[in-house]
Amino acid sequence: MKKIFFAFFVIALQSCQVTETIHINPDGSGSITIEKLRDEQSYQLLAGENYSKEEKYEDTTYVFKDYVKKYGETFTKLTPFEKSVYEKHFPVEVKIKKSSYEKDFRTQLSQQFKTLSEVADLYKTEDYADNIQNNYALSAEKHYYSVLFLFDGNCFKRIVAITNLEELKKRQEKLVEIKKRIKTFPFKLSFELRYHFPKPILSVSNAKAIISADRKSLVLTFPLIEAVNNPESTNLEVGLE
């Protein structure tokens, strides 16, 4: 059980600080970036003496469309529905840096968009790339929620919906044990939303959001474990002037 817990939590700490950043231009176009960063102080607390023995180096950048072309034979065998799911991720750029020598572990996923509704569910991009590479079925994914965004010029919405209740319950059961074990450790586990709008903010559905002096941007931070345990708590609606 201890080994299972350690393995699970090591994976969790690989992305113990997650930041989702969106910039929206006056015409509705913009960019979204999700960065998953390993906090080295937190990871060192868990890894102990193994921290200095770690040997890992990876520096990879790819655009999802090019990745699919590399495994084109697998892609051509997919159903029209599966192809449409992957095609939405075509513009996504993925940058992965894992260096035990520099103590720099981060993954960045980004996409430029003309309208916010065309943004892919970036939290699934890496798993979809893995599916393509290993010829896994789309149904084999273990995601239990979806994320989409809407913007009509005056109202911005971040919409999270539970898509697999059984998988959510499994994750919640694991998190109960994790929270018990780490409550005495000063781990930095955060999930942060950073949004920049073309007009001043009038209202925000979450009172904990910190609005900038010019009222055109906000920052909203959640404990990462709570965001994973209850993804719908990160839903957000922002009204603009």
C-alpha cells in the first residue's frame, strides 16, 4: 500500500503547480496556455535521499497535428467521431522539459484561437498523443471531466462537466488517503486561473478571485487536491462591461 501511495503521489507532484492562462483580444481571438510545474521543494520532501539520485532528461516540443502525421497509419483507422475529437487538438503545441540536472520539470500546452469555443480540452492532449502512439482506443482514456470555454463579448464562461462518475469516485477515494498522509507536509499544490480580458470586469461568480487594478484581468487560486477532487468547483463566469 505504501508503494502504491508513493507512486501515485509522485505522479501527482510532477505537476503540483498548474496554471491556466487565457488572453482574449477585442475581436474574440487570443491564446490559452496551461503550464504544469513540479515544485522542487515539495518534491524533495517526498523523494528524500532519492532526490539527488534522480537521472532524467527530456526536452520535447511538438504540434499535435504533426504528431498525428507521424502515426498516420493509426489515425486513418479511427472512426469519424474519434478523428473529430483528435482534430480539435491539431493546433495545440506541447513543450515538455524534464531535467533532473537543472531541477526543472514542466509541461506547457498552448493554443492560439480565433474564437474561444474552438479551444481543445488541453488537459487531455498528452493522453491523446499517447493513444495515437500506442494505438489505444479513445474509450480507454481515464478522464472523468471535460473543460470548455465560451465567450460572447460580454460574458466569459469556464464550464467543467463530470463525464465519468465512476472514475471520479475512484479518484476521490485515493485523495482521501493522500490528504491524510500529507496534512503535516508543507507541500505547494496549487491550481491557478489567470485570465485577461479586452474590457473591464463587472462581476465574477467566485468571490475569491483577485481582480487587477484596471479590472481587465483576474487571478483565482485553488488547492490542487480540491480542484482534482471536485473539478466542478473551478467553474467560473465573468461578466464584462
